Amino acid sequence: MDNASSARSEAYPYFTTEHELLRRQVRRFVEEKVRPEADRWEEAGFVPREILREMGELGFLGIRYPSQYGGSESDTLATVVLAEELGRSTYGGFAVTVLVHTDMASPHLFHSGSAEQLDRYMPDIIAGRRVAAVAMTEADAGSDLAGMRTTARRDGSGWRLNGAKMFITNGVHGDIYFVAAKTGEAGRNRDVSMFIVEKGTPGFRVSRSLKKHGWWSSDTAELAFEDCHVPAENLLGDVGRGFYALVKNLQNERIVLSAQAMGEAARGIELTLEWVTGRQAFGGTLWQLQTIRQRLAMRAAQVEAARAFVYNVAWRDAQGQQVAKEVSMLKALCGTLVNEVMYDCVQFHGGAGYMRESPIERMSRDARVQAIGGGATEVMLEEVAKRMV
């Protein structure tokens, strides 16, 4: 870990020695295992599963889960450390592949799974032997969860799923899918239940792999369920309580995405600082131009403030405090800020920032979805506004 990052972490009272050790371990893994190979993952459209298994062996995939399943029993702050360091990798597709597995999909199993379900699936998820995905978004139901149309009807010894899911991360190469479906009568728009669907289940298929503007190394799919039979024992949690499980876990998802975004923004500023202090133009370096150095200074101040907000909310969440409003603030703030930072980073790189071989070009594409995925900025601001009065 570089000296600046070490000093920055030591300035915050939230972090323990264990948190800092995790930060060093993740950063070392990214430097040694990710950056040398990740360009190939971008072109291939997915992260090799052996990388996830290596991360599982190092304990990165079960940070907050019980030791009986192979987890580390840590807290929200540890998750933030992981997300921030993965964001700093400069490969957003790699980062989100991991974070969907650890903090957006598998929490559904952990929070709602029966003892038998936890014993059956959790050790493999934490070890990286099975890759997890969560399937809630549909073509006509993104942030509007109540608008989903996928249904699950009782059928003898189990359930019959019908419908489609869209924009599912880890959808092509996943092994275990936590699928949301309507189980109530017409008009009961929040009567949603969750189901465990394994790859190879009859009636379940990947309709197509989706090509994206950014996050290239994150495999993303459209999924189809056509009379897909799910055994009764694969119901996850209680019937009709899935909507509330989805909403609850979105709080964790938004903290994680905010931390990832600030890791990306901080690294983008570092790369741009290296560029402008070395790039010669107009008789000196770009850094000697007041407009450029002042803009970067302001962006650095904004990122530092947003990072402190992330840390504070994560600490409060770890203490069991209610932070729904603050989490929505975070998601709106960080999803917007990372895009503003990347705009300036590309601008100050000039033509080089528009070239594919530039990390900044990739990072600017990857950052765009941070204001959309996990709750669009406009939705987040409405969540804040309704809690203000």
C-alpha cells in the first residue's frame, strides 16, 4: 500500500489493524493477479473462474460470513475496504463481478436461507467454487421492483417459474441464481418471493449474453424461465416476503457501489496527476496551468469528503443504526461524483484519454453505470426527499 493511502486510512478512527491488513492483501492481489491479465478479460467478456477461486482461498469472498462456512466474520467496513480496493483496480467489470457475488447475490442466501440451504451452498460460494447472481431486474422493471412480471405458481411438490430477467451480472457464467418472482394474486404488487435456481435446471436458460457500454469483463445476461420447475426446498425465505428482502439488501449494495465508485475516482485522480505533471505543453507541464491544478484539487477535495461519508455510513451500519436516508444520499452523491471526476480526467488527458489503451478511457466508460445500477440517481434522490419531511 502506498504511503498516501496508508496515511489516509490512519486518519480515520473506524479502521482496525485487521481492516488495514485486508486492504494491503487486496491491493497486492490486484497488482499481482489482476492488472497483468485484466485486458484479456475485457476482451473475453468475463473474469476467469479460477481468479474467483483464488480470491476465495485468500478469504476475500466471505468477509462478513460465519467461520463455520469459511467466512471471516468481519463487518461493513471490511466490505467497504474490499470494494474500494477493487474499484482502484481500474477494471470496473472485474470489481463488480466480485462484488455481485459477495455483496449483492449471496447475502440473500445468508439472510433468508434455511440451515440446510446454508450448509448446501454457502461453503462453495465463499470458496469461489460456485458463482452467485441475483435476478430481480426485468426489461420493464428496474428500480421499480413492484413492476416485475416474472411469476412463480405452486406446482405439486414445488413451483413453476415463468418470465424473463434482464441485465443480470454473472448471468452467463453463474452457477446459483437467486430469482425474484411474483407469487401473489393480481394486484398484490409487492407479493414477491425468492427462489434458488441452479444452472442446468430444466426450463431455465441464458437467452443471450449482453454487450455493454462499459464493465466489459463483467458477464451480463438476459435470462428466461419457461415452466422452470423449482423444488419446494429451493424457496428462499418466506412466501411473499421477497420484496422486503430485496429492498433490505439494496442498502448494502448501495454502500458497496459507493465505495467502489470512490475507489475508482481516487485512482482516476492519481493517474491524471501523473499525466499532467509529466505532459509538456505551452512551455511547461499541464500542472503549471492554474485551471487544471485547481480543478483537480477541487475534485480531490470532493472525493475525500465523499469517502469520509462512505466510511461514516458503513461504521454506523456496522453498529446497527438505521441509515436508509444516508445510504440513498451516498449512492446519489458517489454515482454522480465519479462521473464528474472521470469527465475531467479524460479532458486533462486530451487525445490520449480517448484512446482504448488508456486506463482513463476504460474507467470513464465503466463509471457511467454507477449513476444507474443499484438504484438510479433520480430514484435515490426521491428516497432522500421523502425522508426529509
